Amino acid sequence: MFTLFLRESKKVIFSITFLILIAAMLLMALSQDVLDFNDREIEMPFSGQSYGMQTKEIPEIIMPAAITSLYSEYKANSYTAYPIGFYKNVRLSTKEQQQVAEILSMITEISLEELVNSVNTTTHNGDRLIFENGKELASDDGEVMITMPIPNNDSDTVLLVKDELTYEKFKSYMKQVDKLIGGGSNYSKTMLLNFGKVPITYKEAIDSYFMIKDKDHFSGAYARLFSDYLVTVLSILPVFLAITISLKDKRNGIHELIYTRKTSSVKIILTRYISIITAIMISVIIISYISNMSAWSFYDGMKLDYLAPLKYDLGWILPSVMISAAVGMFFTELTNTAIGVAVQGLWWFIDINTGKAEIISGYSLFRLSPRHNSLQYTQAFNDHFNSLIVNRLFFIVLALILVAATILIYEQKRRGRLNGKFKSLIKKTFANMANSKSKSAA
């Protein structure tokens, strides 16, 4: 078994595909400034500074801001959407516009007739939507979070949110609007929270700093940000390596000889899979420690978690590497082609683009590349930690299922039960699927 592992590892390490994978990892880390953190010290905040903005689910802020945006887009009949992560300008039909107007009239004090007239009689560059009941909203510690505008000229369109409108009912209306637009709009469940932009208070900034200090021990924050970027490329690149190694014996014409050997299919496939995963993960661990060590000098004398890079590599990145490699091996053995690139590539493409809306604590069950694009928000990470665990375990189990299926297919081939006609049918089926998906994406 060990001899077989060494042979497979040699094929992996000395392949051009593996060298390209390492280069891509380094390029990603360099381009996103996570290979060297020597200019990104996490400092204790001082009173009187600006601490940035954050999103909070505060209905009193989200509802008027979202309605303001919706009214503006309604008047212009120009709606912004990101159905698969890419920008799309949507124009609605007359019937759909009427439905949006009806929704606006149900959540505000403006009548349907006034809404329709506002589109027909006003220009798009001079009319503003303003909330008559403008007021300052304060946080618990007394600091002003946001100031709602108050109308100050006759050209403003004065609007009142209906007093009886609950936040839950408001969200259901926004869901209807999002459906009319085609999904991925500013009014979708995920994007709606972006209307809750409020300043970070001094107390929140201090609390965040001590969470990083006491919970992450600083090194955890850097390891998490490193993983956020590296997992995006390591959710796709291993499929190329797995396919290259799986097809190598076929290209060299020795797969028939391998079929006749006494070594079990379980040993052959598992050893190949483990050698691919091991080679990739050793490289990830080395690069992650180079990255993390660049920040250690900032915190001389403080408690650091020196195992943080290893824990994040194995817990965050490894499951994505496993599923990508498993997809490559499974579809290669199933079809004798590189169709796995199309399958994993499509999955990765959709995941990366839809994940842009969840760059902080984006750990939904089917998220191929979990996101946490910040050194901050340790509390958010802890709050959603269980979701991350479920997500990562799901991909580990799915990867192992695909590996088991690969073993079964490999064994059937060794016994001659998958004849050429059957293999040709499989190849044709997956080729047609890939072509139809490519046409749909275009």
C-alpha cells in the first residue's frame, strides 16, 4: 500500500497540472494580500475614530431605505439584479410594473393612482422619494446610528410607510418584487439586509477587537481570511489534477495491465485519491503558515493560536478540495473523458457568483466555497459556526460517496462489465448535458 502511495504521489507531484495549481494558489494569495500581512495589524480602536459601516437587521432602517430604492427603480423601470452573480438591468412589462405599483401602494400611504401618475408626469432626474417622518435612530449606547432625511423642497415626493405594516409582511412583499424582477435583486432575502447600513459604534469596535484577541488569538482571524480566498480556487483546481492523474494511465496505454493486477480496486482508487489530497493539502499548509507568520510580530508577548492555520486548512479548505477531486475522479472513470471539468466548473461558477451576496458568514448548506471576507466579525463567525460545521461535513460525506462510486465503476471495468457501447452512451449523454448547459449560460 505504501509503495503504491509513493508511486501515485510521484505522479501527482511531478505533473504539470500540480505545478500550475501551486502557482495559482500563490497568485491568489499574493493578489489578495493574504500571503503577507505585514501591513495589516489589528489595532485597538480609540474613541472618536470612524470605525466603518456594518449591516444590521433593523426594520426601521431597512424598510424605508428599501422602499426608497424600489420607488426609484419603479419610476425608471430599471431594476438592478444579479441572478447568478453578474449585473443585469431588468425592465418589466406593463403588467409587471402595475404589480410593483400595487405593492408600493400597499406598503405606503401613496395611492396606486398617484404612483402611476408619478411615472407619467415626472422626470427621472429631479424627483426624490423622502420620508415625511424623518428622525434620528439611536443605538443602545446613545450614539447616533443613522439620520433619516426630511423633505426640504416642493419637488420631493413625500411618502409615509403604513403604520400597520409589519416587518414580516414587508419582507413577503419584497419577496414578490424579487420574483417579478427574476431573482437576485436588491429585494431578495439576502440582499435586503444591505439596506440596513449603520455606522459601527465605539463600543462595537472595542468588543470586536477583544473577540479577535480573546477568541481568535489574532492568528485565527488571519487564518480565516486566508481560507476565504484560497478556498475559492481550491474548489475548482483539484478537479483538473484528479482528471489528469486518472487519465494518465489511459494515455500511457497501461490501464489494461493495471486491470489485471491483484491489487484491489479499493486500494488503487483510495491511494490515488489520498495522494492527490495529501499533495494539495501539504502545499496549502505550508503557504498558510508563511501567510500567518507574517503577522505574528505585531503581537509579540500576546497569546497566539499557532495551530490556527492548520485548523482552518483542515476544517475550512480540505472539504472543498475533497469534493473537487472526487468529482474529477468519478466523472473520469464514468466517461473516460474530462467532462468533470464542465460539471465542477459550472457548479463553481454559480457558487462563486451567488456567494458574493454572503461574503460574511456565508455558510449555507450547499456553499462550495464558504465566505468570511474580513479580519473582523469574529462574533458573526461564532454565531454561524454550527452552520459551517454542517456545510463542511456535508461535502466530506458527499466526496466519500463519490469516491465509493468511483471504486465500484473501476471494479466493473476491471471485470469487463462496462463494454465499449455502454461507455460510448455515457460519454454522449454527458457531452449533450454539457452542451445544453453551455448554451443556457450563453
